[in-house]
Amino acid sequence: MTNYEGSDLLKKVERYEAAVTELKAAHDDVKDVLIEAILFDRWQQLGTQLGFKAEQPAAKTEEPNRDLAQLNQQISAMSESWSR
């Protein structure tokens, strides 16, 4: 084996090891997400059995045409809190 072939092989092995490490990290991330989802679903089932109702949080809706007086009041309140 020449020095060039040995160097090329070493680079390939390093790439392989990096890919394996990345794959293991991705596997752990996916596993954590799935476990969290399963636990949340189970928590909802138990809550339903106990008479609780889980609700999704309401999505924020933007109000592009807000009342200017309200906006000015909020800006004043923020300015006061920042000046402290």
C-alpha cells in the first residue's frame, strides 16, 4: 500500500466514523422525540379517563390594524420598564 492509498483510506475511515457518530446522535434525537410523543399521548389518555380535557393552545393571531392608542400605551409601558 502506498502512502497515498494509506492516506486516502485513513480519510475514508474518518468520514465513516464521523457518519456513524452523526447517525447515532440522530437516532437518539428521534428516539427522544418519539418517547416524548408517546408519553404525552399516554398522559392525555390518563387525563381523559380522570375527567380532564387537554386543549391545544390557541394559535396567536396577528392584528395588523390595532388601535393606535393601545399600541402607544404598550410602548409607554415598555419604555417605563426599560428605564428602571
